[in-house]
Amino acid sequence: MSCCAPGAEMALDVSSTTSVLPSSEEIRLASRSLGDDLRQTDLSVPTVHCAACIQTIETALGKLERVEGARVNLSTKRVSVRWRGDEVPPFVAAIGRLGYQAHLFAPEADAKDRTLSELIRAVAVAGFAAGNIMLLSVSVWSGAEGATRDLFHWVSALIAIPALAFAGGIFFRSAWNALRHGRMNMDVPIAVGVSLAYAMSLYETINHGDHAYFDASVSLLFFLLIGRTLDHVMRERARTAVKGLSQLAARGAMVLRSDGARDYLPVGDIEPGMLLLIAAGERIPVDGKIVQGASDLDCSLVSGESTPKTVASGERVQAGTLNLTGSLTIEATAAAKDSFLAEMVRLMEAAEGGRAHYRRIADRVSTLYAPVVHLTAFVTFLGWMAATGDWHRAITIAIAVLIITCPCALGLAVPIVQVVAARRLFENGIMVKNGSALERLATIDTAVFDKTGTLTLGQPRLVNASSIDPATLAIAADMAAHSRHPFSKAIAGFASPGGQQKFDAVAEYPGFGIEAADAGAIWRLGRRGWAGWKARTGGEGKHGYGGTVLTKDGIIVATFDFEDALRADARAAVERLNDVGVSVQMLSGDTAGACAEVSKILGVGDFVACLLPSGKVECIETLAKDGHKVLMVGDGLNDTPALSAAHVSIAPATAADIGRNAADFVFLRESLLAVPLALDVSRKAGRLIRQNIAIAIVYNAVAVPIAILGHVTPLIAAIAMSASSLLVIGNALRLQGFGPHAPARSTAADRRASFGALARSS
Amino acid sequence: MTTLVCLIPVALFLGALGLAGFLWALRSGQYEDLDGAAERILIDRDDKSN
């Protein structure tokens, strides 16, 4: 179960002392054995950002008992701690004391990125071969003759073998895979062109011919591998950044046995009927029924409701909700695989498929391109055979056509633009999962927003602070600091600096409020009916947000009104989307009243309230049936099926893990302007991709006739191919400087801001 | 021609040496934390155990 995205904890970071550290049982579950009593635990520490952080953390952890060593990885923002012994050293607490927040994440046996190292090795080998062969080729072009030329050709042929076998293998495998499934991709013409060029050159070398294309076939591989590696790095970077956000999930729970023993069990081992102890601040791991205790639950990630729900014994609770105020004993009514979260996964899988039909531009081009190229080469062969009857000459020229049309520029045309676009978005705190997401985003005409957590922050904000007596407000703030209820956190933000009121005793009554005793007077902050027990309780329903009051000895001294705080720039983002011709709608699980208010403030034309997760999917499918391309922006567990049903989806970094995984884009900063920015960049990228493909086609239109007429030499091929590739790369780089509101480049401050966002959201 | 017989193997050997060096560095994890490597140079090492 992994639904522990920040809910209430992220409000105001007053709770650093009260936030629950992972228990040693959890750390043990998440660590892996290195053999010989040695264990390693990987922690995600999103706030490390400089040399001082590295040194502080490594030194402090190194001093702990039984810790063998600690190593900070700044790129992935992780700390791996090696320790021995039965007991877990208190390293999470140690990091916490230094002012960093550390989170556990699932241990991966295969942590290293195999594909990336294979790609980099292939680039290295291809680069080595291409450099050396080019050196020899230049000598041939500048006039080496006879035996010397043959020697150079033979050495080139030898160097090319490892490059083709190792670096070319990536393309051969992919081309073979495509052909076997009856598909066509860009790797098919690449594989055919490269291998035929090598075979012909080998034949020429054996027969002392003067033209060999070893340099063309190997440098082609080199260029294409660079494009492919960049593409992979971009996606991997987004993936690790998104994974770094993973909060400590409820991977287990304390189980109360019938004989009174307490066991910490992983979520997967929890069975219906077991009694679970849920402390305040923990997420509920499985669906269940409350046996004992009362508390407030934050359901915002599960249902989209912005107001915490008060629960008491006998009521049912859903997996994924966050227990805010009191400890609960619940009886599990479903195993993890039958719980609410698993239900969302099933809905999500059912909804998927809309985007599976999407075919990437490069694939669509290649299905046209490859047959045309191969047909041209074949017709050239037939033409020369008919004209001269010289089969050797006909084959040589036909292969030259294949080499010159080998889609170097076309192979780079799409990925290079997407890498530049992803880089540009990354600088603005937006992660792109893959290139096809950029292509899909460029086509949308409707944007659908979730309300709680997306258009709003899902955190209440005190709206009438100015009308409350400052002294009274300070008392309320001091009391509120003792609670993790979202309302309390909103009030606690108004604490007067320094002037800490000293109370004799403070107690929290889950579901009701906080009581504090001070010099004989009893202060209560909480529900109107509970706190103001002496006041007339007539005005209950009038205060839309529940009615929270501060009382002294039962007499109401202040009333607090809350509203859900809007996400920064939400209105500007909606306006900007409307400006570029995208209609905006809102789908929410919250009440119609709350939705109407938000939609009025933001100028959202359409909204549907009180939706179940499946209702959101239906709404999106109806839009899709009407021919709309829908962008879904949402954060909750209840949005997850809708995120995967939509044509393309965006989630804020504060979303539930599963939502972040389902979304194509994740934005790390608070501002909702990320959505129009992503749309803008993706549309520009789409334009540049089309331009690049046009450049590649124009290049072919010029070069192919020359090749068909038999005028191509290896020198001309090398120049033509590099020139077209450079042109395509240069065109893609224009994306960097595009646009009137081109935001700042990746300055240090900018990067820190994005780390800050990471930190805040974790 | 005789110089070529010497020079080509020498050039290839040096190139291969560089390639091997790169592959070794890749395998031994030198490229795993590029940001960290850039920052670590600022750390003073006053104790030798580090």
C-alpha cells in the first residue's frame, strides 16, 4: 500500500516535532541484507542540496553506534546507511535533528539503471569506433591509394565489428522486435541501412574497391545512440525525481493479538478480523471498522472532501485516510488487496487503453518512410540493371541510396526536441514521464480539474483573522499548536512571536477540540456544540465550515471561519488556458456548495460535484466520445482512474503516490501556472518536431536524386548526413529561447526553489 | 608505410586505453552522483578516516 502522500502534514511545518518517525520495524522491513550481519537502508532526503549538507549528514551518521558508513547521493537525493546488529540505529531521528526530513522507500534489489549503463557503454564504443574510422577515412579521402587504402579499409572494417555488434545490437534487437510483431519503427531502416552499408563496404574492401562506407555506418550509430541516451536520461531523471517524493507509506501496522501481544505486520499479511492500532498521524492501511476511540480523518486524498470527517467507534473507515487527532483501534474488514486503494488500481487499469491507441509521431512517420525508402532503393537497383546490366554497379548505387536516406536526421528529429522541451520544463519544476506525453498534451482542447488539492490546496485558511482580537487569536494559536487537525494548523500560523502563553494543562479531545486550563479558567477551542457548552446553540448550520469557536469557561469569545485556500495562480492558470482555446471544467467529489464557490472565484465555466471515482471516469469518457481530447489534472486517490482515462494527465507533487505514477506530468511547485506552461512548451515542441521532419524530408528530396544518379561518394554521404543532423539539432535548440514569458534559466536560486518545493511537499 | 604499421596500432591502443578507462569508471560507479562529486570537492577533510 502506498498512499501516504502528504495530507495535513504539509500545512505549516509546525509539526516537525510531532510528525511520526518510521518505527524501527518499518526500517527493518525496508532495509536489505548485504550478508554477514550487515544491512543497508536507503533513505530519501529531498532537502540535501550542497556540500555542507553532505558533510553534516555523513559525519553525524558516521558517529552513531553500529553504523558502518553513510553515503549521500546528491543527484538522487538519497542517503544509504550501512549498519549491523539486531537493533536499528536511530539514524532517521539523527537526520531529523539536523533539520532534514528523511523518508524510507521500497528497497529495490535492482537499483542500478541497467538500460542507461548499457546505452552509455554503447555510446562509448560507437564513439571510439567512429573517431578512429573517421581518422582513417579522412586519409583515404585526401588521396591514399592502392595498398595503403586497402590497409586503411581493412583496419576500419575490423574496428567497425565491435561497434556494430555491441552498439548496433540495440537497434537490431528493436527492429527485429518490431518486425516480428508486424510493426514498423524507425529502427528498421536504420538496421537495414547500417548492415547493408557494412556488407557492401566489406565486399568492396576484399575486391580492392575505392569506396567504403564504414565511417557512415558507424558514425550513424554514434549520432543515433546519443539521441537515444539523452532521451533515456530525461525520462530516468523524471522518474527518480518523482520517486523521491514517495512518502513513507503505511507498509505495515501494529496488530493487537487476542492474547494481548503486539506485532508489527506488513500490510500484505493483514487479514480481515485482526485488530489494528492506529496512532494519530498514521494512515489507515486497510478498510476497517472502528472498535474503540474517536478521531478526525483527513479524507481529502480518498474522496476529495476538504473538511475532515469526525469518526467514532462503530463507524467504517477507508484505507488511505489519514488519522489526524486521536488513536484508534480498528478491526480490519478487508485484506489490503480488497481495500479501497486496490479498487482504485482496478478502476485505473480498466480505464487505461484510451492512450494505448496513441501512436507516436515518429512511429507514424516511420511506417510511411521505411517502405518508401526501401522501394526507392529497389527501383534504383532495377533501373540501373535495365540501363547498364552491371549488377555490381546497380547494387552499389542502390545501397548508396539506402545509406544517404538512413534516417539520421529523422531519428533525431523527434527525441532531440523532446529532450530540450523536457529540460525546459524540468527547469520550471515540471517532470515529464515520456515523450509521447508531450505529443499528446499538444493536442488537447479540454482541461478537467479536480477541486480539492488541485485547484485548492486542500488546506483550510482562516479568513476572518483580522476581525478577531489579536490577544484572543494568540491564545487560540498557542492552543492550536498542540494539534495536527488542519483547522488547528491554520490557526497556529497566527501565533504571536515570542509571547508564548503558558497553560497549566492542554488536552486534545479527538473529534471535538482542544481544552486548556490556565489560572482557573478553562479554554476550549473546537466544535461549537462542545466548546460553547453554556452558549445557546442555535447558529450551528450557519457557519458553512463546521463552526469552530474559542470559549472561555463555556462562553464563546471568538468564532473562526475557514475556507479552502486556493492554489497559487489558479485563476491566472484558468484564464491562460481559456486564452489558448482550451475549455476548462471541474470535477469534484466535494459538495455542490463548495464547488460553486470555487468555480465562481476562478471563473471555471462548468463543474460537476459529488462525483465518485467512477463518475469522474464516465465524465471524461463522455467528453472523449464527443471528440474532445481531455487533459486531466488531479491529485487524489479518487482521481487516479480519471488520470489514466484521460488523453493526458498532470498531477501536483502533493498527489497520492499512485496518482503521481498514473500521471504523465508531475509539477513540483505550488503554482498552477505549470499547467499552461506545460501546454505552451508542448505545443511549441510539436511545431518544432514538424519542422524537423520537414527538414529531414527536404534533405532527402535533395540528396536522393544525387544518390540515384550514382554520384554519391563516402565523402558526400558523410557531409550530407552530418549537415542534416546538425540542422535538426540546431532547430531543436531554438525551443530554449522561445516565448515571451520565457522563465529564468536554471539559476542556483531557481534550483533551490524546486528543492524547496520538493521538501515542502514531502 | 612502415611508420603506418607502427602508428596505427599505437593510435588504436591509446584509443582503446581511453575507452577501457571510461568503461572502468562507469562500472565502478564514478558517474552515479555527478552533482555530489561537484560539491564534495568543497568539503575539507581534516580527519583521515573519511
